[in-house]
Amino acid sequence: MTQVSMTVNGKAVSGDVEGRTLLVDFLRGGLHLTGTHVGCDTSQCGACVVHVNGIAVKSCTMFASEAAGAEVRTIEGMANKDGSLSVIQAAFQEHHGLQCGFCTPGMVMSAAALLKENPKPTEHEVRAYLEGNICRCTGYHNIVKAIMAASGQDVAAIAAE
């Protein structure tokens, strides 16, 4: 066992982990932050996306010990300080960018990373950025609309696929 310490959603945390403990397992099992989902166990689906030092990563591909000393942000850390939904979360709600909700945490975290990198992406850029995230319910159309709306762009022009 190894002691790891990091900052998660603004709080200093630490815990004992085996060397093979994935970051997603530490977050879910060790810290009880269950918003980050394990979808595929093969890093294909993106349900486990979190931010590590401001970079979107699939937490099923990273050992917890690799995040030692890092700033980690999970879906639980996305809300505004007063507990209200962030702009991205509110856009997902308003534009029906979710159905079963399983992929939603990863989609929101990926959207936040995209908008940080590219505040006004085109519809094509949003779709390309989300290639590492799988949704089996929505067909992505409303997710794209939500991300475009969160960027402050008009979503009326987005054509249904």
C-alpha cells in the first residue's frame, strides 16, 4: 500500500492505495465520489473523464498514485459555489443533453475541457472533440446543442442528424 495525497474538488484528500488502483476506483471507492462512472473498463467510453491539473483525462487509464499532488476535479466539483448548476450543467438540462445519465458526467467534463480550450467551437469541432465519449441514448444531437448553448452560441441553426 502507498499513501497518496491530492486535492479533489478543492479539498485536500489522502488515502492508502495499492499500486494498481486506478484513479477512478480511488475516487469512487476511496472518496465516495460516485459521479465519475466506470463504463467500459477499456478507456473507450469516456464516462470516467475527470480533470487532472486542468487536463481532461479518462480516470480509468491513470493510476491513483500518478495523481499524487495533483488538482483533480470531478463532476461533483462542477457546480457553482452556491450549489447551483454550472453553465454547462444547466445547458445539458435545458437542451435535454441527457437521457439515462450514465455518460453525462464524462460528457460534462469533456465539454468543460473543450470550452476551456476553445470557447466558441463549431458544431463540427464539438462532435470531433466528443469522439472519445460514447452515449447510447441521445444520438449526440442534444449534447452538441447543449455544449453550443453553454458556449453562448445560437443552437437554432444546428441541424438534426
